[in-house]
Amino acid sequence: MEPQACTPKCLPVRRQDYGTQAWSSAWADKMYPRVDYEKCSGCKNCVEVCPGEVYRIEGDRCYPSHAEDCIECWACVEQCPTQSIQLIDD
Ligand code: SF4
Ligand code: SF4
């Protein structure tokens, strides 16, 4: 059997080789942050660490009001002390 040419669909296994931003713009489905407000403490870490200025403060809560600007760096997920943030792809 002849080997088949590599296609972008085979690249997920090598995601780490391409870097998150380059990967997301080139190949992957767009991901967005989602906050679990049952767990969120309102510390605002996500606002401070987000390079895309995705989050907005309203009262004592932070909302991913500009989720379309997420560059999928995962900083908010990593810096959230209550593990309230997930990146989702739908
Ligand atoms: S993953 Fe990065 S760019 Fe996206 S919302 Fe979190 S901190 Fe902002
Ligand atoms: S970092 Fe987490 S706990 Fe803090 S405001 Fe953002 S979602 Fe809430």
C-alpha cells in the first residue's frame, strides 16, 4: 500500500510543535472561554492576565464579553484560582 500525503487533519498530534496561536489561526476550530459562576470568586485575575482583553468587569463578576478576541493562550485558565474557566470549541 502506498503511503498517503500528510494533510492538516493529521496535525493535532503535533500541536505543541506549532505554538498555540499559530495553530489556532491555521488549523484548529476557534475556542472560547466559558466561566462557571458557581465557582468564580470574582478575583479578576482573568481580566489582568488576558492579552486579548476578552474579559469585562461588571459588578463583582468578570464576563468574557469579547470572546471572539481570545487567542487561546490559556493564561486565564492557568491563573484562575478556583478553576472556573474552560476553553470550549462550540
Ligand atoms: S485563553 Fe488567553 S486570550 Fe483567551 S480569554 Fe484566556 S487569557 Fe484571554
Ligand atoms: S480568575 Fe477565575 S475566580 Fe477570578 S474572576 Fe476570573 S473566573 Fe472568577
